[in-house]
Amino acid sequence: MTALPIANPELVFRSDGEEGLLFDPETGQIIYLNETAAFIYGLLDGEHSREQIIGLLMQKYDILDREAAQDDLDAMLQNMREANLIGETA
């Protein structure tokens, strides 16, 4: 089974339907997410695959270039991993 991206369960995520924020109760750090990042973070529930997220991004934002959507998502997920905002299911 392929590992799925999943939000860090130690962080509190809130979204107003557009932008979002992550709050780390341990450090008090707040991270602001733009609309696209908040949309993606909301899908990191361990049930949506990378391919499903790409399809939903393309649909929501009327993206026609699948390769560009894949590259952008991969870059965003990598940045989120490096910041310890996400992990992967086992």
C-alpha cells in the first residue's frame, strides 16, 4: 500500500474556507496558509492520495496542465514535510 500524506496531528488547523492557519500548542507558533495551501492541508487526512489531491486541485482551480499541478503539489508537500507540518501514513 502506498503511503498517503497526512497532517501533523499535533497541530491545530483552522480554515475560513479560503485562507487557513496552523497552530502549534507546544510552541505557540502560528503558520498562515494561503487559499491553495489551506485547501491542500484540509485534504491531508490520510485518505486522499497524491493523485486524488492533484485531481481536486485541477478541478477547483480550473488547472489544465496536470504536470504543472503535480510539480506544484510536490513542492508544497516537500516544504510542509521539511517544516514538520505533515507526515505520511504507514
